[in-house]
Amino acid sequence: MVRDRALAEDLAQETFIKVLNGITSYKPEFKFSSWIFKIANNAAIDHIRRRSLDTLSLDGAPDADTPEAMKATAIQLDAKGETPLQELENRELGSAIERAIGRLRPEYRACILLRHVEGYSYEEIAAALALPLGTVKTYIHRARNELRGYLEDRRAETGGRDGP
Amino acid sequence: MHLTTDEIELWAQGLLGAARALHLAECSLCLAEADRERKVLLELAQLPRFAPSASFADRVMAQVKIRAPSGEFGA
């Protein structure tokens, strides 16, 4: 989620401290792992928003449900104002897929990682993130489209040297 | 009928039923779409996974307030 191992561990630490200190607020009707994940996800998203990391989406606002709304709310990568040095550093950090994930909106990022890295079902993701099932499906579909587009652009730029 | 997004995901994971998977043999559009999807899923599956450092549990427990039977919080 945050593309930094030390930071991820700090956020995980913050999460488990909150979980253990707030254990009396846990409601047993929810899965314990989902409750922990929700706290972890909130910590990560809060951090990403505070630090304004690479969270741009090409697809517009997550709740945009028409092509017009998506276009109107889409953010162009050029608007990020990345300097050549930042762009170079970004290119050198991690694999192409990690950089591509880093460009997703935090909401998309959480869903795609839970689905395709952690192996959660759509229903489990919806429960963990307190989102409607349809929204989870939409986020994952858009995230995969963005990842595909980014990876294909990268392959075209590097002539296929940047991954499978 | 073309494969749906959900069916393409199932195919990329090797879970799509044979009857629908056969469609890929006769539809170049769906095959191209499925192949693009498979490449993304393969890359996601290869992301590195990390375990926390050895001192992680100690650092967490140092900040956990445990309520004593008296109701007081201790370290």
C-alpha cells in the first residue's frame, strides 16, 4: 500500500497497538481478520492522504459512474508536476507492477491487493472495507485496467525489458 | 457471447468451466483481452511479501495497555 517496507511496518505496529488497546470495541459478528484489516487500511489510507504519495488515478473519481463523470474527474498525470529527477527516482523504485500499484487511488490499491495478493473474495473485501459488493467489483475492475494500461505503456517504452 | 470480466478473471486463474473457455478458441477479441488480464494477474502474484522484523511484537506490546483485575491499566 505505501511502497516502503519500514513505513509499512510502522503502520502495522500502529494497527496492532490500536487493535489490542481497543479490543473491547471488537464486535464478534465480524471476522476478526476483517476488523484488523479495516484498521490497517484506514491507517494506510490516512498516511497516504497526509503525505500525498503517488495516488493519482487515470479513471476519475471512484464514485464516477458514467464515462462523462469519469472524464470530468480524471486527473492527468502531467498535472502531478513530477520533476525529471522525481520521475527518474520513481522509475528506479521497485518493479514495474509496484510502481503501477503506487499510482492507483488508495481505494483501488487496497481492493486489488486484497483480491490478487491476499486472495480475499469479493465478499470478504466488501466486509473488510465496509463497501458495497458492486463498488468493490468496480474498483478492482478499474484498478486492473489502470495496471494493464500502465504496464503496457512501460513495456512499449522499454521494448519489453521491464517485466514479463 | 463474449466472456464477461468475471469470466476472464476466472479463466486467468484457471477456474473457468470448459464450456465457456472454449469460446476463447474461436474469439480473438476475448483471447487478447484474457491474455492481457493474465499478464497483470501474473505480475500481481509475483509481488514480494514481507514478514515483520524480529522486534515487531516487542515494540507493539510495549505500547499495549493491559487492564489489571483492579481496572487499572498497567504496562
